[in-house]
Amino acid sequence: MVNLRDSEGRNWSIQIGGSPLVPISIDLEEEKVEFEPISISSDSRPNRIILKANGVEKVVYCAKINDKWWIHLDGNVSVIEVVEPGASNSGVNEGEFTAPMPGKVLEVLIPEGATVSEGQPLMVLEAMKMEHRILADREGIVTVIHYSPGDQVDAGSVLLELESDKSN
């Protein structure tokens, strides 16, 4: 499952499987989106993928700049931001953000007491030789930070706590 946020702030969830890759389901803001069956395959040239729908192949140009992907298809440019695993609260206790997998805290990007906005990076973890950003899923105030840079964490460890900003 891949979670994305487009330039209009809409949240997409795309489940992909098979070989070549095929979208199994697409949700926009938690509503199913109807789409033509398509396949996605790699291209031998860098920054390009091939989409095939109804027997027609199209070349898609992709470029990653910072945390956003710029995608050029059929004369249109779309900008999307991949929402990293663990970028939302734990769902167990409101406001608790948990580690999506075992790893090491690389950076804590905000102090306790900070007011944060939705989508703001809170912490960076290193897991499986990749950096994973923990993002705020709403506006709020960081009440507790449980780990510091260099600390090892287990999957499911509560990293920090966010309380809704009641002044809004």
C-alpha cells in the first residue's frame, strides 16, 4: 500500500501488486476511485516508467525533488508527496505516534511544546538503510518526545505524543 498526498492536499491510497505492477485498488480521501485496469513497468532509461491501459503504452517521466515527486504524463505535470510509513498516529491511543519498524532515531525535528501543522515532519528514523519521516497527521502541540537522536527503537514504540490544539 502506498499513501500519497497530491498538490491539492488530497490523500490517496494505492494498493499495487503483480508483475508487471498493477493497481489493485485506489482510494481518494477514503472513497474508492474507479479506474481502467493499467499495468506499470520500468523503462531502461532513467526517470521513466511505462503505463499500459487498453493496449496503449504511455511514457511517464518522473523526478524526485526533496520529498515530492514531479510526474509528467500527456502534457500534464502532477506533484505528489509520498507519505512515509508511520506518518500517522498509532490508532491505539489518540495522539501517539509509533515506530513503523525497528530502527534508530536520526533527528528530532521539533521540541516538546511546539505547535505543528498537518504534514509537518516531526522525526526522522533510519530503518533498513532508509530514512523514514514521521509526519503530523493534524495540527496540534507536541506534549512528549520519548526518544532522542541516536536511540534505538522497536517496532510499535511510542515515539512522541501530539495533543490537538484547542486554541483553534
